[in-house]
Amino acid sequence: QTRRKLDDASKRLEFLYDKLREQTLSPTITSGLHNIARSIETRNYSEGLTMHTHIVSTSNFSETSAFMPVLKVVLTQANKL
């Protein structure tokens, strides 16, 4: 079961990477993802979670639904550690 969850997470992150490579995400989402990356670099995971919530609440669900849930899981787990 854990392996299945990791495979699903990997697929979702690959989808995100594809969108970033293709530059098909809106500028708002891209900017928010940059902010999340900066919060991860500084190990400020609670700030990353706040930015995650902001992106999800202000963007088109269909544009983010494939990858934002897995980002929340990663940020939540990192915040617990």
C-alpha cells in the first residue's frame, strides 16, 4: 500500500514537472509554486502550507487538482518532522 501511494505521488509530481516544462500553468500558480519552493529551501513548511492554501483557494481547481494534493502531503509531513 505504501508503494502504491509513492507511485501515485510520483505520477502526480511528474504531471507538475510536465506542466512546468511546458510553461502551461498560469503565472499566479507558477509564482505561488516559487514561493512554496522558497519556503522549503528555508525549511519554513508552515509558510509553504499557507501558500498552498492560497493557491488552491484562488486558482482554477482543474488546473491544480492533479498535483496540489501531493504537495500538501509532502509539506505536511515535512512540517511534522
